[in-house]
Amino acid sequence: MRIEFTSDGLTLTGDLRVPEGVGPWPALVLTGPFAGVRDQVTGLYAARLAERGHVTLSFDHRNWGESEGGPRRHEDPQGKLHDLRAAVSFLRARPEVDPGRIGAVGICLGAGYALKFAAFDPRVKVFAGIAGAYNNPYAMRMGADYQAALAASTEVLERQDLGGPVEYVPAVAERGEAAMPGDEPYAYYGTERGASPHWANEVTRASVRELLTMDNMMGADFLSPKPALVVHGVVDRFCSPEGAEEAFRRLDEPKRLVWVDAKEHIDLYDREPYVTQAVDATAGFLAEYL
């Protein structure tokens, strides 16, 4: 069912899925890839996990999709954490939900957000990350163009601070400038494969600075004693397996790392057998700990 809830005075739009049968059920809040909207990757996983006996909530974060907020299509890390908090409050008030059994599931960039959120919200009992991007500035600054990218994005913000318009860049492009350049992101977002009436091929230029400076990896240091599951592809050019390994290493028990024989990051967005493998691993873990 389509639902609405509020976060910091903004109306957010989501889809609530309830299993067949008699509840109350354990519930999951889902958050997904950078620039994604709820009827893409998060919606797919929400539907599959609802089939496995969980109430699931996939929603558009502020500034994205059908939810309110601006600038439009701007990455707001702190705002996304607030949205997750409000989503859990919404879930706990639903009669279909067991308020003591709430989990956070994130895919791609959402895995980092879900990890950090779960670490600091005692209402969340378990975390699962799939094909996760566990951003932290220590890793980002290892890139050769880190300082140049930081300077460029700060120049954009300075122009906007002085009254200039919000500046945008394509979210994906096979060739040329984009927030996520190259054939692989384009193969999902730039084609019918990831088509959504609520998605637009643009993000704010200032979003790049947020990706460079956010520290979601720190959630791994604070999640304990909550259980954690990390599911990742063995080959991933966009969310490195090394990042997943670091997150797993920094987590305390109970924890589980599951490798999927995927060769592209977007394999875990919608391709079989990879999605089923990720769903099976997640549902099995949740059956033990939620």
C-alpha cells in the first residue's frame, strides 16, 4: 500500500508491504542506492523480503522521487538518517508490526546509511547490508583526485551561497561527465531496466561533496551488540569488496559475511540468481536474529 509519513516537517512517500496471514510481524526499513527511488532496487528487495514474512517499508528519501524536500535530487546524509528514524517511528505505530522487532536493510549507498543508523538507534535490532558502499573520508582521500574533487564541489557551493542557481550534473552517462559515469551504471539507470516515472537523470553537483565527506563506516564500530550481515559481490567496481571486508572486520559478533559470485555491482540490483541469493542470505539471517 502507498503510505505517507513526515520527517522534519517534510512529507515522505513510501510503499508498505505486509505478508499474508496474521501478524504482528517483524518489520524492515529499507534504503537504497545513490540517486535511486523506491520503485527500483529497494522496492524489489522490499517485495521479496515481504514474501519471507516481514513487513517492509521502502520509501523515497527527502529530495528524491515523490517525497518533498529540496534542492531536488540532492544527497543529504544527515537528512537521510532523520528519514530512517521517522520511518521506524511510523513502522512501530502500525498494528501489523511487532514494535520490538525492527531491522534496517540497505543496498549500495543505503547499506552505509542503514549501518550508521542502526548503530545509534536502539529500536533497530539487526542490520543487513547488500552490495554496500560504506563510505568514509579516510578511504576517499586515497584517490588521486580527492582534493581536486573537493575543491570543485566547494566552488559550486560557494556560487550557490552567493545567490547562484543550484547546479546539476547527469546521474549517469555512458560517456562524459556524470555523478556515476560509465557503462555499468548506465546499463541500469539509463535504460528500461531501471525505468521509473519518479526518477530523473540528474543530481546536484554538491551531492558529490557529500559522498566524499560522509563517514558511514563508523557505524561498524558502534553497532555491537546488534547482529550484522554483510552480503557482497566478489567483483564490484563501484562498491569495493575491500570496503565490505573492512566493515565486516570492524564489526563485533554476531556477524556474517556472505560472498555472492556476482561480476558487476548492478548484478545485485535486479539480476538472478544474485538477488535470490542475497534475499535468501538476508531472510535466513533475520530468521535467526530478528
